[in-house]
Amino acid sequence: MRMNSEESSYYVLAERKRWRSIRIMYLTLFLNSTGFSIILPSLWPYLQELSPTVNYSFLGIAAAGFSVGQLFASPIMGKWSTDRGRVTLPAQICMVLGVLGNLMYALAGTAGAGTVPLWLVTVGRVITGAGAGCIALARSYHSTVTSIDERTGVVSKGSMAQASGFIIGPGLSFLTSLAGKGIQYRSIVFDQYTLPAYLCVVLILFNMIILALYFREDVPPTEFMINSVIQSSEITTLRVRWSGVVVCSVLFYIAMMSFTITETLGTPLLQAELGLSQTKAIKYSSIFLTCTSVFSFITFSIVTPLGRRFGERKMMGIAFALSGIAYILLYPMGPGHIPRVQWTPLAVNNTVFQDDKEVVGCNWSNKWCYTQLRVSIYQYICATSILLFAYPLSTVIIISRVTKILGPHPQGTVLGILTGIGCLSRAVGPAIFSSLFELLGPVIVSIVMCITCFVATATSYVFRSRLDTFENRIQRLNAEIFT
């Protein structure tokens, strides 16, 4: 059907608004993941600053708080946006929660001594995680306003934006670590531990302004909607292969857990294995994650041609195999043992003098500090480089594969559940492995994650037939009918 000039102008304008809103949701995904990862390198030293007696188990609880909040907020926000038919108001509410949670995190030190500041940090992370419920809103919006042909590319780019934020966050954390002890205004401190949270507040406020000024939920052009309905009605008679979605969900859980554990335990691992102070551990961890993130951006540029050349299912298995190899490299091999430096600050009559000595090295109340070989700096660099290559490769392919398995069927709910699975992974992974790290050291973390990654590789191979795309199944069905 031909359009006159007025209809054509309306169509072009509507398309321009639609793609601008899609890109704003890319920005929302990017800023959310940046805010998540910018906190992690300094989380452990911040907890030590608030209470020198804190242990690795509480680190796992605090790190998991974000994902717990997001786990519960994602389905609630998703249902709310579905009932309203729009995502703008739920997204703005999520961002307000993000601002409040980060302010609670940054101001925890004003609550005095004891365990109260530690729990304020944890509650702040839970509230911030609830604010990250807009990730599910962004994915739902992308699946709603795109045609079948556009959907895979849009969802894949969204996951790439999110993964980019996970990589860039530690770099920003390094910049904030340069502030050192910072400055203090009355009881409010702006230092290397609180600046990441204040920076998150700035990023969220920027996102809120962009969303308010430029994001539009206008109805897509009529012709676009008609074409989408026609495409859907042609092939919705074929059922979704839900077993493939389940397999992708399990693999996505493992991929997210693998990366989150590396970010969470990176700083305490370096502090223990190299005998570093809090400040140096943050800087080293942030520098290594930022420098090795170049491998992630290389992955983003080659993931599509690699998938076409070798097949997405095969590349999925290769990504998990590379992650397994990375955790082999994190196994303590020496040379030498962990440096024997004092762990706790100077204490007299149970009174800790924070200004006298900074927390450094391994916690010698853990027996493994006396017996285990050290992880060399070269092992750590090689392992993180491989992980930061494999992580985006696996996550981008898995999310893209889920959209292809679903085909024309509604995707918002499934993508929301997939987001919740990622949240659950980021909540359970740090909590479990921080405790294992405290009890048995990096050896058990390396062994368990290595086995898990290779099991994921085998799973992707054994169930490869379940991961076939909806389009391929339609083509085979048509070939059988007309043969």
C-alpha cells in the first residue's frame, strides 16, 4: 500500500521516536549495570572501614543484597507496567529507589560504630537492587515495540549495553579510589569508599532527566503493527520448545554467577594473596578489570560473525569452556605462600584506632592463610582476561538464543523471568562463595567453579537440539509439508 507525503512523514517521525526510545532503554541498561559494578571493588574495604572485625561471609550477604532486591522488584514492576500498558512511571519509581539506596549506602558511616553501619550498607544495596527492576522494564519494552525481525538484534544490543556497564564500572571505581581519604563535611565523608555511591546517584539522576525529556511511548506506526501481527499469525501455530528456554536459563545462571564471583572476590583475593592494603587492593582490582575489559569489547565486535561462522550453540559451549580454564588459572600455584602481614588495625583494650593502621593482607584467623600457596599476579591477570572475554560471549548468545527460541510468541514475561534468574545468581553466588572463600580459601572457589563451567559446556552440547531456533523449526516443518 502506497502512502501519501503526509502519511510518509508521520511514519518517519514515529519511527525516529521509536528508535530513540529504544536507545534510551539501552542507556538505562548500561547505567544500571555500571552502578552495580562500580560498587563491588570497594565494597569489602568499605565494610572493613566500618567494622574491622567483619568477615568474608558478611561480604557475601552485602554483595547479594542488590540482587535480592532486584529479584523481588523485577516481577512486581513487570506486572505493574503490563497493567498500565506503559513503563515510564515504573521506571522513574525504580530510579528514585536507586537514589535512596545509594545515599543510604554512602551515609552508613554516620550511624556510629558496631554492626548498624554494616546492616545499613546491606539494606541500601537491597533498595538499590529494587531500583534495578527497570532492567526488566527495558527488556519488556524492547520486546513490545519491535517486530520479529528486529527483536533479536535489539535484545542482543541491550544485553551488550548491560555487559558493557559491568566492565566499565570497575574503571570508574578506580578513578574514585584516587580520592583516598577524601574530605569530610561534618559527619558526611566523601572518600574512596563513598564516592562510588555518590557517582551512582549522579548517573541515576542523569538517566531520570533523559527519560523525562526524550523517552516517548507513542504507539508504533499502524503499518508496523499490522506487519508484526501478520508475521505472528503465520507461525504461532507451532509451540515454543520450553525445554530449550529452561536450558538457556540454567546456562545464564551459571554465566552470571561466574562473572559476579570474580568481581566480588577480586578485591579480597588480591588483598590476601599479595598482602595489599585496602586502598591498593581496590586500585589493583579496578585497574586489572578495566584493562582486561578490552577483551570484552573485542568479544562484542566479533560475537555475531563468530556465531554465523561456527554456530551460536557451539560458541556457547566454547565460552563456558574458556571460563573453566580461567578458574583453573585461579588455583593457587605459588611460588611461595601468602605474605605474612598484619591483618587487623592496631587495637588496644578492644578499641580500634582506624587512623593508626590500615587493614592489610590475609585474615589470619582463617587457617588456610598459613598453608595455601599464593596466586601470582600473572595468574590473576590471565584468568580475568579470559573471563572477561567469555562472559559477554556467553550472555549475549544466551539472551539472543532465548528470543530466537520464542520466535513470535510474547517475550516480555520470559525475559523478565530470565532477568530474575540472573538476579538470583548474583545473590546466591557471592553469598555461597564468600563463605567458601572464608573457610577454605581460593582453592575451593577455583575447583567448584571450574567443574561448574565444564558441566555447562557439556550441557550446551548434550541439549543442543533443544536450543534450535523457532525459525529453523518452521523451515523444517514447511519442508516436510511440501515435500
